[in-house]
Amino acid sequence: MVRSVVLLTAACLLAGGCASFPDEPAPTSWSAQPQLTPQAGPRPELPGEYRPSPGEQGRGQTPQSVPPPQGCKDFNPAVIGTCLSTVTGVAPIGADAQGGVAAYATERGGRLVKVTKDVDPVVIAQIEVDASTDGGLTGLALSATFPEDQLAYVYVTTATDNRVLRIAPGDSPKPILTGIPKGPSGNRGVLASDRKGSILVATGDAGNPALAADPNSLAGKVLRIDGSGKPAQGNPTAGSAVVSSGLRLPGGLCVSADAQKVWVTDWSANHDAVYRVVPGKLGDAAWTWPDRPGVMGCASYSDVLMVSTARTPGMQNLPMNPAGAFTGKPEPFMQQDGFGLIGPMEMLNDTASVVGTINKAGGQPVSSDDRVAIVVREGGGGSKD
């Protein structure tokens, strides 16, 4: 079960502080890391924190005492960024001056911004993109050593192709992987850190399923590259960035904290699906949604895979055993908490995730939309997966 937090500092107080990105050596192979030792502990009682009644458990409802937003001012303390365009990527970057959470967020129209509670968004980069189809600026990931190098990576659609750009402080965005096919559809792509020093890239099929099956095409793939855009060491085929093939229109990529599980969500022709990414193949879907709620971002915890949805408010909670097998049907949650449609999400620590709303892209936006917020799991002590 999950719920929205009503104190922004909750995400940092839980599990002993805000998570930072791993500072790990460069990878030598595409392999799983050893299982992390769980750091379970008692969940602290936070002053002012909303606790749902027994009948509300798991539904993620916010307290009725929170007033509606006034312009860009949002009174839900879980919200750390407001009045954005459609949010397509989120990534926590550390603590703000008040001890809350600061994050990067991307907008489909081409902006990378820094969001901090009660502070206007700060534009880090403005990128020219083509958002006329399902593309635009659609993916965000940070380097594994972000605290040292401050490097961010984004996935964008241009007039001629889809590509990955690297953004360094004080420098203009630099293309590092170009020539990903562009088409009338299937241009959305998403990014994630593999937590071992490389960047994962999920690409659409550019409206041509044959490209997704073509090992020589970058379309419809999960790719793994280093920080300069070259194929990462240890990929299934030496010299190739391709990890697996067969995607149509990916919505999200997520990696468990110990890097043992990689998931990608996809909008296939007949259903929505989530896949467990296995080097060398995509394999069968781990779960499908015939009703097509529009699966987007995800967060992989030890006992649940959280998946946001673009056509249905809230998220889908897939219970999971430690091996990564689902043990029950998806459980809808956060459907009535006032956030509406949620797109990207990124795990913050073993109990919390950063999420971005996409209400301006088809939901029912309030005056402070679109927003970036912190979501905390109910009873989330235990390992991060």
C-alpha cells in the first residue's frame, strides 16, 4: 500500500535520510550485483503526517484539511514543484536548503528545470525539440556520479531523428547518441541509470514494427551506453548498444536499487505491458493490461513494482516476491489523492519516490499543475530491492 506524504521532509526522514546516487566504479560486465542487506527499521511518527483511516488504507487519499491550490501555490506539502508543462522525467538531486527534496524535472516542450519547495522552477537547459507527434523531450537520467559531475542525460525528438543529449553545468547540451529513427509515431523514449555507471535507453519503433525486430536499427530497443554514448562494456554483443529488442512505445524504465532487476513499460498494439529486461532478449511480458491504462513510469522495490498510468488516475501496484515474480493482480492506488494522472517516477529511497503529473496532457489539471511530488509507501520498511 502507498499514500501521499503530507510532510515534504518525510522522504528524507524515512530510512535515515535522502538517498544519493551510487558512487560505483565503471562497469566491466552486464551482470547483477550482490543482494543488498536490508536496512529495515521502525517507521517514525511524523508530526502532521496524514494517516488514512482503515477504510482508506491503500487508496492514497489526501486529508480533507488540505485546501485547493491557489494559482501556482499548492498547499499539499508533498508537492515540491508546480506550474510546469507536461512532466516527462524526474530525478532527485539531493536536499534543498530547508532539508527537503530538490529534483530535476523535464517538460515535453524541451525544458530541464530544477524544482524546490516554494521556489520558482530554475531552468537548467532549454532544448529545441519536435513534439508534434508522441515525442519531444521525453526522458531524463542522471549520471551515477551526479554529486561529483552534475551530468544529466535527456532523450529528445528533433526535426530529423531521436537522440540522447548530455547536459553539463555551464555548457550547452551535447548529442552523444544520434540517428535513432524518427517516424509519424513511436518517437517517445525514456532513460534510466543502470546504477553501475551506464545509461539505459528505451526507444520507440518510429511507427514501424519491423525496425523493432531489426538488430541493426536503434528503434524499438533497450540500449545500454556509457557516458559518451558508446556501447557499454558487457553488452550482449560487443560493439553494439542493443540489450534487447521489440518495443513499440515505451513509457518508463526502472532499475532496482541493487541493479538486479530492470523493467520497461510499453504500449503495444493490443495491450499495455511491463517486461523484465533480460540481456539479449525482451522475452514475454511479465504483466499485460488489456484495458490499456497507459503504463508509464515505474519503481522497483523488494516487494512491489509500482507503475504509473497516463489514462487512469494514480498507479498500479504489482506485488512481487524477491526473485521478481509477481504474486498477485495489480492493486490500484492513489486514485483519489488529488494528483490525477501521473507519468514519470524515480525511486528516492526504500520508502519514497519522486513523481511528476501529466494532467495538462489529457487529465483534469488544477491551477498548480503540472506538479512534482514525493510519494511515500505505507509500511515500507525493508530493503529497496
